[in-house]
Amino acid sequence: MEALDPLNLGIVALVSVAAGAINTVVGSGSLITFPTLLAMGLPPVTANMANTAGLAIGNVGGIIGYRRELRGQWRLLLPLAILTAFGAFFGALALLALPAAVFHAVAPVLVVVGCVLVGIQPLLQRRAALPHGAVAPTWLRYPLTLFTGAYGGYFGAAQGVLIVGILELTTDAHLQRVNAFKNVLQTLAGWVATIVFVFSAPLPWPTIAALAVGSLAGAALGGIFGRKLPSWALRTLIIVIGAVAVAFLLQ
């Protein structure tokens, strides 16, 4: 099992602070931590599993930070949570069952898709701000949520952006409440995938611990200060780092 030295673990923890804050506010922190792990020499599949497990722990802080927006919303959220968990379970199994070469081939595409979703998120928000009749049929959120759960279990980068886009188009909830839903669903997907990984593959636990500690701190900061940060700056940073990740994956 690949092990990072103490210096690199410290760097991972610091980078994870930013990822935790971004996951809480926007939902694409993996596009920062995943390329960092690749740059430190972890194989893509190992980096992906560590990234999923570490950020799943840290994302709990995002749920706590947005707990006010979740009050009285469990009737809507519960079926989405069940579908997310179901999808994440099979997504994680797919990661483990398919040859590593498949992930090596697919991962650059998924990162590009994640970056595109981050870039077009303002368009999704403006679309959702149109009169209620323009919102997509509500039933669509169920199969699409199942898909995002599977995506989160398999890879997960920008899963939060997918969730936000789907819920903005298929519910009339305001953006902060949608963001709270996103925090719950992406955290759940990460935890389900992590449980599958724990029982199925060796994991780099020191790396996961560094990711967890940093992202927990970042999630707390994101819940407090994240709403004050300019979204364009976050989007630009994520897209640039995503491009770096693609470069590493294509080497």
C-alpha cells in the first residue's frame, strides 16, 4: 500500500481545508484533492478511494453548518437519500469490479465533465429562477438522483454540482435549502462507498485521516464564511485545478 511521507500528509490536510469549504458551498472539492493525491504518486484508483473516504468524513461538517435549512424537509429528502445510497453502493462496486484500466480511461472524462458542470452552474441557477412552470417535471429528480448516487460511489468529483442542478430544476426550494440537501446526499454517497471500500480493498488510512481532518475544518469554515465568497473565484479555481488533474491522468 502506497504511503505518503509526513510532509505530503500535511500538504494534503491543508489542501483538504479548501476542499471541505468548497464542498460545503459549491460541491466539487474533489477536483482539488484528487489531483493533489495524483501529484504525490498515488495510483488513480487508490487516490479515488482515499479521496472519497476522507471527504465523506469531512462533509459531515457541511451538514451541521446547514442544519437550519434541513428542518422540516425530511419528507422530501428521505426518498432522495435512499436512492443516493442505493446508487452509491453499486457505483462503488463498479469501481472495485472493473479493471483499473477502465477507471484510468474514464477518470479524465469525468473530471472534464465535472469542470464543465462547475462552469455552467450559473446557467442552471438562472434556469431554475424562471417562473415555476419552467421547472422540469418533479418525477425526474428520482432517476437522476439514483444516477448521481452511482456517480458519487464510482468517482464523485462535482457530484454536488449535479445534485444542485437537478434539485434546482425539479423542486421549488430556495438555493440555500438545495445546498443543504446537496450536503446530505453527497455525504451519504461518500459514506456508503467508503463502507464498501473498507470491506473490499486495502486503504491508505494516514492519507484518509489527513483528508478527513482538513476537510472537517474546511467544512466548518465553509458553513460560516462560505456564503460570503465570490462564486466566480471558486469556479475559476476548480476549473484550473481540474485541468491540471486531466493532465496528470493523461500522462
